Amino acid sequence: MNAFDELANNFSRLPGIGKKSAIRMVNWLLKQDSSYVQKFAQNLGHLQERIKPCSVCGTWTETDPCPICSNPLRDSSQICVVEQPQDVSTIEAYGEYKGMYHVLGGLIRPLEGVGPAQLTIGALLSRVKNGGIKEIIIATNPTVEGDTTALYLNKVISELGLTEPPKVTRLATGIPVGGDLEYIDKRTLSLSFRGRSEF
């Protein structure tokens, strides 16, 4: 396999990139200035060194804690629970939510061997036990796995036995069933947040 084919193969492993798109990318890179290609390769090479999960919420960040967790103007009494770090970016882009986040790192998928122990549920419960949390907004995707995870979270939070337990809400169904937060438009996401309901 030559260098062209190897790079095309690497690109084709990216989500949403097929073999033809990967070949177009390599052809495009070959036509670019060598300084751009070197900078691109350097940024890619240092990506995992520079960007890590936030030790508090789990979103991708270069500084720890992340800018959201370290912002004193954010509402620390609300935690929005999401599946993946990219969901934080999606919610932040619409600009209305001003609370904190917690990234689960996946959803409960028993058939794939993913249970609560493989997710950051324990860290979420620790944050709730520390007090000061008035609302947990569960923003998992409206799929079977997302609903299962949401129900499980509601159950374990209610079983903590806190004297002042937080209200547990779920995003409203403005998001289509089987949909993905990453592809939801800002208006639909905004309505979903406003119409969230308590378990």
C-alpha cells in the first residue's frame, strides 16, 4: 500500500467519510502549500496530548477544569447530563443553557456489554451528594438506550436518600425519537429545553 492509499484509508475511517471522499481529501491536500500540510499534520499529531477530558464534567478541554466548570457565572445548581463531549458543544451553540454539564461517556447498552460501571455515573452521583444541585437535566438521545439510561439515572438519584433531592427532568420530545443531538437544529433544541418534564 503506497502513502496515498494509506492516508485515504485513514481518512475513510473518520465518521461520515467514505472511500471517495477520503480520496478527494488526499488529492486536495496534495495541491496545498507544504507549510499548511505540515501544520495540519502537527496539529493532528498533538491533538491527544493537548486535549483531554475535563476532570469535573468530562468534556474535551485544553485546561482543567474546562472553561465551563471554572466559570463562576454559570449556574452550579443545574447539571445537564449528556452522552458524549460533542453534545456539550451542541447545547452550548444554541446559547440559552447556563448551567453545568456531566458527560456519561456513552449509554447503557447491555447487549454490547456496556453497563452503569462503564459510564461516569458514579462521578455524577458524587457531584449530587456534595450538595447544591437543584436540578439534573437528562439530555440523552430519545432512543431505547437513551431512555434506559435516563430511567436508570432517575432511579439511582432518587435512591441516594438526600434530604433535599434534586429535581430530575428530561428534555421534551421536540427532539424526534431516534434522533441525534448532534444533528438537531437550534430552535428544536431550545423548545426541548423549555418543555423538559420531571420524571
